[in-house]
Amino acid sequence: MRDLVELKERLRAFVAERDWDQFHSPKNLAMALSVEAAELVELFQWLTEAESAVLDAERRQRAADELADVLVYLVRIADRLDIDLLQAAGEKLERNAVKYPAERVRGQARKYDEY
């Protein structure tokens, strides 16, 4: 796939073919997204920092599958709410650049209200 627009269109077709749109309210999609994100977290739960950076082939494939599920639900929610994800991400990045100026936070993991 080339971009989020193509993914959104393919997901719309997939959902329409199965008459699932009736179940894809933003609330239900957000709940499903949360479950998929938790399944991704579960893959890393008991790994060390070093182990989490070098996954074996099976765990890497499982991570890819869970990341794909997260992306699918994220794109579906954005579609249902008519939100352009790339635009929203760009705008959020700009706000974060103001909130977390590099010269003040470089090398630190503190929240913006802690410095």
C-alpha cells in the first residue's frame, strides 16, 4: 500500500463487504484499538530493554501483526470522525515543539510541566 488514503479506502471496502460499519462506531473502534495496543504491550511485557530491541523472527512477526491491527483501528476511527491523520500528526508535532523546546529538554524524559 502506498499511503493512508489507500488504506482507508481498502478498509472501507473490507468493512462494507461484511456489513460491519454498523459496529464501527468511534466508541467501539477506540475500545478495539485499546485492546490491540494492549496485545502489542503484552509482547514486550517481561522482556529486558535489550531483548525488546532485538526480537526473534516469531515475536517480530507478532509485533508486526499487532502494529497492523493498531493502525487499522486508528485509520478507521479517523475515517469515522473525518480526521486527516497526517494533518493532525503534523499539527500535534508543531504544538509539541513549542511545549518541549529542544534546548530545554534535550536528553531528559521529564514532562513539560516539570522543567
